Amino acid sequence: MLPKLLACAALALGPLGARAQPATASWVTTTATAPWHAQPAPRATAARGPADAEIDLTHPAQTITGFGACFNELGWTSLALLPATDREGVFRELFAPGVGANFTICRMPVGANDFSRDWYSYDETPDDFSMANFSIANDRETLIPFIKQAQRQYPALRLWASPWSPPTWMKANHHYAAAAVRPEYKKMFPDLADNGLPVDRQGKEGHNLFIQDDKYLTAYALYFRKFIEAYKAEGITIGMVMPQNEFNSAQVFPSCPWTATGLARFIGYLGPQMAPSKTDIFFGTMERPTEALVDTVLRDPRSAPYVHGVGFQWAGKAAIPGIHRRYPDLALYQSEQECGDGQNDWKYCRYTWDLMKQYLGNGANAYLYWNISLKQGGLSRWGWRQNSLVAVDEAAHTYKWTHEYYLMKHLSHYVRPGARRLPARGPYANLLAFQNLDRSIVVVLQNPDAVARTVAIRVGTRTFAPQLPADSFGTLVLR
């Protein structure tokens, strides 16, 4: 696994010691009204007296695989509204090395997700167990050009994928959704679209909606293999799959509840199909705080040999600390940034920082935002709203970067694959620190207060004291 190789490389370099103290610094801050503002670099002083935070250089924590987001259809159709030069500029800012976000790892759906143009799978022919009618023709209109434009900026971009729903004929309810659109849902989400699923055909948590017969499990594993091979033929390598997005959740959009035991059984079929392409399998995505669900799959002899990591999102964030403690060598991804409400406001940006601290501070190797781009308001095909990194004005054919984009950039621009997270001690804990393979140190901080604050940060034998503006984020880079 790449995370383990990167960890070994970082250990070989060793921690930054007394003979390699930082000599130069840079400092950039973001507020709600002044994003990405380069500030005068704080000068180093000899470490004397107490510091607000001391970066621990001798006990590096997990290795960082990378940062990124998700390719989905509405991301592509929103960017398609922009002039070609603007669209190219967006991709350069997101993916070109050294320019902006420096994204290196991204997610994609296997078939439709909740931000697709509509429901589809790669084989809706009933009982096509041989996958004779498998086709990714739909993706050639959206996902494939989306991914390829990103790869033109960064050819080494890593990809992983997960389905939201299997083909409908593989499910007991023969429908893409797992929950009916009830009247009370319409009150909460006025734009919610009816999915046509009767109440008596709903799925539910703790039950397998996927048909648990051998021929269906065999066919679905083949479906994954066909997907990997079809994308490979398009020049796109997918390095990892997770078997089901949010496997506990019955949703009004494409979804499919499984039990952990059902997924363990399926992974036993999936593993041999992924072996020829050397495609890794992670368990997930985990959207519940229940660690026992992960234990079920990691300890089941049918699935355990094939599982190289776990993906966590939403309430799954509460399970990641315990899983990391008990399986310290297991790769752990934050697989989906919580999605917001389409307002893209500063309040949610501050909440995103709390999520970053939770995941990265408890062992996550990768952190992935959700929507790269949406039309302003972030309305999905199924009728609710979410945030995005890019918000496109459909009428004016213009775009803007959202607050959460700049927060992502505060980490992803500087923290490179192979970096190690560094623990910190002291009264000021509102930070994340990392050491890159080139030994540069990155410290990302927040000041939630209504007044500016100076924070004394000790690194080895030197102290740096940057001033954080009121209600701001800042990144200190030491070289």
C-alpha cells in the first residue's frame, strides 16, 4: 500500500532535529472578506519561556496520502457553463502542481450518485449475469472528460470509486432508491423530487437490500471488474474501490443498505475480481459511529485478506479514533466532506475546520471534499442543496471560489503526499501541524475570536509568533 511506503520514506528521513532548524518562514491568512492574504513572515526568536504550542518533532503520526474532492456529473455540467478559458483556469487552480489546491487524490461514483444528472447504472438489463450489456457510455458525456481535464493538469492524479446503488435488478426492491419520498420529507426539502418508490418496497438499516444469492454476488463482482477495465481502456486507472457508499442508509436517491456481514461476504467475491488489475479494496463508506461494523469486516476470513483500508464520513467520524488506535497500520480515509446546504457561508467553513481536526487529528491519511463545482444554490437532481468549492452563476457564466475552497487550500497547497502529521503540546490546540518529505513544516491555525491574536509556536529551539486576524485561518510554513 502506498501509505505504508510513504510512511517508510518519511521515517527514513527522520524527524527535524536540532541540526536542521527552520531558517525561513511564510505566513498566509484567510478571513471571510480577505481570502488567501500573504502576510509579513514572522521572525524566529530563540525559544525562551512558555509557548502557546510546541510542535513535537520526535513523534510523527500518520502519513498523509493527499487531499482532493469528488468527480460527479453536476460538477461537470456546471463547469461546462463557463467560457473555456475560465474552465481551464479552474482546473489549473485545483490540480496543477504548485499552483493552487494541489489536489492529488479524488473520488468518483460507480454509476449514478446523488449529484448525477439522473439515475443510471452500467447494466440495467435484467438477469444479465454475464454483463454482456455492460456499458459506460453515459460517463463519456460527463465523468470521463471531467477526469481527463484534471489529469491534463496532474497526470499522476489518484482515483478511487464507490457505487451508490447496484443495478436495480440486483436489489430486492428493483429500484435505485431505498427510501420513499414521504410528505414530511417534502416539508423539510421543498424541492425534493418524487422517486416513485412505494413505501412497502423500502430498504432499511441492518438489512441487505442487495439480493444475497451467489449468482448475484458473482455478477456484481464482475460488474466492478468491467468498470475498472472499461475505464482503463479510456486511459483512466482507478486504484481503489469501496463496495458501497453509506451502506447503512436508506435514501431517496440511489442507495442500497447492506449489513456488515453481507458486505464481508461480497468482498470475498470482489477480491479475486480486483486482483488482476491490482485494484485495492477499502471497507466503506462508514457513515455510522459503530466501530463493531468495521471489526466485522476486518475479522471475517472471507473479507479480511482483501481489505487494505476504511473510508469514514458523516457520523463515521466518531469511529475513526478507536479504529486508528486498534488498527494503527490500517489506511484510513475521510471519504466525503459533509455537504452543507448550498449557502457556502463562513459559518459552515468554520465547521469544516472542526471536521478536518477530527479526521486528520485522529489518524486519517486522506481528506476529500465532496462537490468540486455546482451551480449557485447547489441544487441536486433529487431536490436538496449542498456546498461546493466552485459556485457557478448560470446566468452570467461566471464563477467564484467559496470559503471552503480557501480552507482546503490552506492545507492542500502546502501538505504534500508523504507528509507526516506532527503532534502539538501546549494550551493552544486549535491547529494541525505536518512535516513534508523535504523537511518543511506546515502549521495551520484558526483564530475563532472577534479580535486578532498572536500565537507563539515553538519548533525545536526557535519560536515563531504569527498574528492571526480576527475570525481567521492561517498557514505558517517553515523551511
